[in-house]
Amino acid sequence: MLPGQFVEVRVDGSSETFLRRPISINMLDRSTNELWLLVHTVGAGTRALAQLKEGAVVNVVLPLGNGFTLPENNLQNDNSDGGRYLLVGGGVGTAPLLYLGKELAARGSRPVFLLGGRSAGDLLQLDDFRQYGDVYLTTEDGSAGERGFVTQHSLWQQSGGYARICTCGPKPMMVAVARLAREKEISCEASLENLMACGLGACLCCVEDTTEGHVCVCKDGPVFNIDKLKW
Amino acid sequence: MADLSVNIGNLGLKNPVMTASGTFGYGLEFADFVDLNRLGGIIVKGTTLEPRQGNAYPRMAETAHGMLNCVGLQNKGVDYFCEHIYPEVRKMDTAILVNVSGNSPESYAECARRIAALDDIPAIELNISCPNVKQGGMAFGVTCEGAASVVRAVRAVYPKTLIVKLSPNVTSIADIARAVEAEGADAVSLINTLMGMAIDAEKRCPVLSIGTGGLSGPAVKPVALRMVWQVYDAVKIPIVGLGGIMNATDAVEFMLAGATAVEIGTANFIDPSVTMKVIDGIEDYLQRHNFASVRDLVGAAH
């Protein structure tokens, strides 16, 4: 299973919920046989998932999608300015970046996390993130980190580039991150979360209009190099 | 063990369970979940003469016990299918049918003619009922004359088994079924999706990019069942029933209403291996009720 891939969870016990819910892999630990999903309660489906009790059995299809591009070579100790990954997340979009950070750290590259939320309470799992990299924060109300959006953080003023930027979060945030990446000529990948049904590339509901036409976010994504997106 | 085989015109199926067009890709997408060779048939994605980009996103909305879609026949065109998809799908040991769509009787016929040349495609399903395209599609399926004109054009060039997929968005589906039977259709399949829409109350606008879409899933099953029942009384050709089948009991109900075979559609999204469970369940039903053949169920509730 690769960071950036997702699962489709069947939601039982909610009569309003018909389709599976696509949720990104937050963390995978093969030593403890654990897979974490970070569920943001937004509607009936996620509410039912959030109410699951410990020990409940859930029906999950996994792993789905492509995942972020990991470094080809082991980056042991290459923590120079140009060799690091910058992982930019907003809201619940921070979820897949934790597992991505773990996998990068396992390859000897300590990533930089730039995480944003509306307020301090939206910024979750910070201790987990700090295990794997350096963490910088923004909040819209200034209750944690710098006030503003992730794209306004002072980190962007610093000289030196990154090997790659990986981003996941609300679309306007990712579009803004992509613009900064282009300005700085840094390769950038974004994880999209279009509405999905099948998750297998069959129903063609979740398409994104790309330079190659309509492609399925569930199968050809959810991670896309921004050069392929019409942003 | 009961005999599961059925015939749709000259097309023999090892069992009555097929997958509905647009819900199962080309089958290969489901290879991890399903023994594709166990299926009665696979009806591959709607194919048109020219490539189509389909409609803009968003194309899907979840509804109570179902979903709306307005994909709009996105496909790479019949020539791409013949060159790139056919060599792969022909390897499967199941009936591979192509769902054919168009925007004029001539374009339907030309698409069907090219597929007729493929030895291992024994049948097509003629889609005169797609609610999500501006030109053609459902426009042909909602009048007897329109439906007849497409079937006539295709029948003239397509000698193999011709199944015509009917729209439920009509006053009398039995009349349409009679019209296509009169033009030489070998079978009818029903129902395509019911036209519907969803509105986002917070944003005060339609959810789907083109406003309306086709409703599928268990929400439409009672409508589909009623229509199969009515068409069974109206025509002599076999019926392929679909619309919200989620399990073997649903499939049996469609057969009792008059369907010779069934298609599983939206249920594949909820459980990618559902087709296997439906086949097993039908077998179990036949055994419990001492039927020698699944064909004994067809129309048995009438």
C-alpha cells in the first residue's frame, strides 16, 4: 500500500447512505497490522463511521488509486535544502501526508510539513507528524502557528527549494499551492477528492478534466502531477 | 444441480446474470473481485462511432437508496474498442456484449456494423435510452417511431443477436417494446435509468453538471419490476431485466416477472463481487424450490 492511496468503506447502519465512502490511508503500520483512517464528520455516512465502536467489523475495499511518487533512490541523510519534500495539507487533507511522511522518513528523507486549518482544533495528529519531520502550522484565526492560509506562511519566503511538493486539502488551497510550486519551479503532486461511486475506474463519475481529457480520479489518481491538471 | 443456462435469441448464456453497461467497465477492472468467467455475460461500456468526452464533473449524486449519474457516454469510440479493448476482453470465457449508442440511425448502424465484424462479440445491446446526452440517446427511445427507426437501421446491417435497451421515461413501455419487436429486435432489456435530479439546498443550484441525471439503484426496482411485468405480456421476444438488483432474491423476482436474464448494475459499486453472490443465490433458490432449470422461473408469477 502506497501513501496517497485510499480505501472505500461500506457504511452500514445508515439508511441515508448508499455508496461507499472513499477515505485516504492516514497511516499503515505493518508491525502492528494497523491501518488508520481519519474521518471528518460531514454527513450521514461519515457520522455513521465516526460512531463505530471499538471491535466493530467494517467492510473495506483497498488499496485503491495510485499514490504519491516516492523518491527512487534512498535519500539517506540528504536533508539538504534541495533534497527534501514539502508536504502541504489543509483540514482533513492532512491525513495522507502522515503516512507519506512516514514512508519518506523510512527512506532517509526528513520531510517538511506545512499544515493549515481554521483554528488550532483542526490541526490533528501533530505529535505523529513531528515524529517524521519538521512541522509548520497556519490557522485562519491565528490560534496556532502563523495566522492565514498555508500559502501565506513565511516558509515560502525562505531561499532554497524542495525535491517535490505534495499537497492534499481543499481544492482552492491546492490550486494556490500549485501556483506557488510553478513559480518556484518545483515538481508538485496534488491529491484530489472528487465525488466517487465505484472506486475502480468503471463508472466514470469522478472524472477530472486533465490535459489528457477526462480521467478517473479513483484509478488514474487520486494523485496527479499538477502539469497534468488544468489549474 | 439445476440448469442455469438461458437463451436470448441465438445467444446462449451459461447463466442469467450479466453486468449492466457502464457499471462494470470492460470487466477487467473487476478481475480482483470476480471470477469473470463465471458470469453469464458482460455488457461493456456504451460505445459510439466517434470518441466522446462525456459531460463535465460533477456527474454523480447519492440519493436515498440509489444514485444519479450524468456521465454522458464517455468512451473512446468504436474503433478504439475494436483495436485495443476487444483483443483483451475476447479472452474471457463469458459472453461479451457491446452497448451501442449514437446520435442518428445511421451512426448507430455504422457502429453496430463495425462490431458485427468481431467474431467473439455475439450480441449488442442497443442503447436508445441514455438520458444524459443532448442528441440521440433517449430521444429515440421515447417514441415508437424513433425506436423503430434506430432498430430498423441496425437490423439491416447487424445479423447477430440484437437486444434493445428501453427507457422507462415513457408513458407506455409496452408500446415501445412492441415497436422494436416489430422491427426485428431479438430481445429487449429494461430499464435504463429513470430521469431525475438533485438540488443542493445550501448552494441553491443543481448538483449535477447538466442539471438532470439518471436514477439507478434499489430506489428504482419497483418501477423496473412493473415494467418487466407489463412488457412480458406485450411481446414474445425475451426480456433482460434490470433496475436496482442488489441480490439473488431481486434477480429471481425479475425472472418471475418475465425476464429471461438479468443485469446487475449499480450494485457492483457497493459490492464489487455481488455478481458471484447473485449466481450462487439463484442456484440456491432453484435447489430449495426444486426447479430443474432457471428457465422455469421466467414469467412464473403471471
